[in-house]
Amino acid sequence: MDTGTHIVMGAAVCGLTLADPVVASDSVTMTAVFIGVVSGSLIPDIDTVLKLRNNAVYIRNHRGITHSIPAILLWPLVISILLSFIFPESAFFHLWAWTFLAVFLHVFVDIFNSYGTQALRPFSNQWVAIGVINTFDPIIFALHVLAIAAWMFGAEPVFTFVVLYIVVFLYYLLRFAVKAAVKHAVRVTIPDAEDIFIAPTMHFFQWRVAASNEKCHYVGRAYGRSVNIYDRFERETMPESPYIDAAMEDPNIQAFVSFSPIYRWSVSYVGDLYEVRLIDLRYRSKGYYPFVAVAHVNQEMEVINSYTGWIFSEDKLRKKLNFIPNS
């Protein structure tokens, strides 16, 4: 989920902590627990700082080890120990338990996005991405804001947030049902589809669709049970070439391949360079495919510049690559 949603979820868990008599009756423990819960709701996304290094490292590692089983166990312990020095009179077990819940919920809700997490590490490096909730879901966010506002205006917090999460649970079930209906509609539209990727959007009834059969990739959108296919690309095996081999060893290209399950490729000459481009088919927006990886290879089979990430125009891509084609 996005940072804003994690923050309001942290506030909701703060309200739930008041069901604990130790927290509700001790102002010091309450303060420590509230800080621990909010910190725990955000700490797994500390790997966002990897963006400062480069996109390849960020794509390979975001929601990786920081969202793993060891991290779920480690983050609450670290936060609780630090807070116990600041609030030595707080009840440590209660501080740890509620902070653990906040961290667990952060990782748990992230697996329902199409991006997913490596929540099963170290047992498996597979990305767990159920793909029923958009990274920012306005309904979930709005429900949390309404519940928090009700608390601020005097509503009993435990009852308010228990009702909130019952409603959110039912909403998740509804999203699963809608996705299943969309998947069925895709199979009706493309009966021989082998791989189907369905990703939610901010709009309840709109879903991104990418599917493949033996011959083609298909890209479209679903509106309820109606599936519109916008693009079709012939599936072709990437040719064997030392230029392509060199490009595929580049960290940006490798990061893209590790993340993207369905993409097409293109090879072209740009000036005196060989350009290898990989294009993720899951994120079509206004006729454009913004998530790409590009590598430029010179005559000596050296990658002289490369990039992976979100780009919405060729001019911006050229700037990212620090590349000006020969006129």
C-alpha cells in the first residue's frame, strides 16, 4: 500500500490498542505503544531509500528482505527495545505485541497489491502478489479516515475500529469476487490464454489486463465483465546476438527481468549504438507503456548507458540515459 494508507492503518491500530487494559490504564505505556505502532506501520518501507542509489537496486530489493519473515520478527523487537529506553516504565511485552501487529499488518496488506512482497523469505524468494487491491485504494483510505474522524469526535475507538476492519474484510472478499469474474471474462475473450495477469486500478470496476497465448501477447482493460483488448503483439523469440547477450547482463536489464513476468522486446540501432528495450505490458496508460528497461551497446559489446524504471516520454528516457542521438 502507499505511505498514506499505512499511516491511517497505524492510527487505526492505535485505536485498537485501547482494548488492552494495560495500555488503556497507563499513559506511559499508551504513549510508547502509539509511537511503536505508527513506527511499525511504516518501518518495512525503509528500503525506499534505495531509490537514492539507483532504480535497478530499488526494483530488486523493494519489499524484499525488509518485508520478510525475519524482518517481521526483527522490526518490532528493535523498535520496542529503543522505545523502552525512552519510556523505561512502559510495559515491554505489550509494547512489543502491538508493534508486532502493526508490522505484520503492513507486510500482510502489501501482498494483496499487484507489486507484492517477498514475504516468504528466507524459505522462498518468490514474489507474493495477489493483485486484488491497488497500491492506493481510495475506498480503504476513506474508510480509515472516516473511522479516525469518528474517534476524534468522541466515538468509542475499539468498537469503531473493529467495525472498520469487519467492513474492510468484506470489501476484500468483494474484490476477490470481482477479480474472479474479470478472469473468467478474459478466458472467454481469449480462450487459449496461457498466462493471465489482472491488476487493479483506483477505480473499483476497472482492471488492467495482460494475457498471452502461444502466438501473441494481449493488453487491455476490463470494465466489470467487459474486456477490451487494445493491443496485440506477436510473440517472438529474442534473436541470438552478442549485443543482446551484453545487454542482458546489465544490472538494469536484469532487475527488470526479475520483476516483470510479461514483456515484449525491441532491438534497433540508435546512431551507432545497438539498443535493446524491454517493455512491461502490465501497465499500459493512455496508449503508452511506461515501465521499461533500455540498454545501449557499442561496437565493442560494452553497455555504455542503461536505465530501468517509469518513463512517460521518449525525451525523458533520453535524458535518463544521458543520450543524444546523432543528427
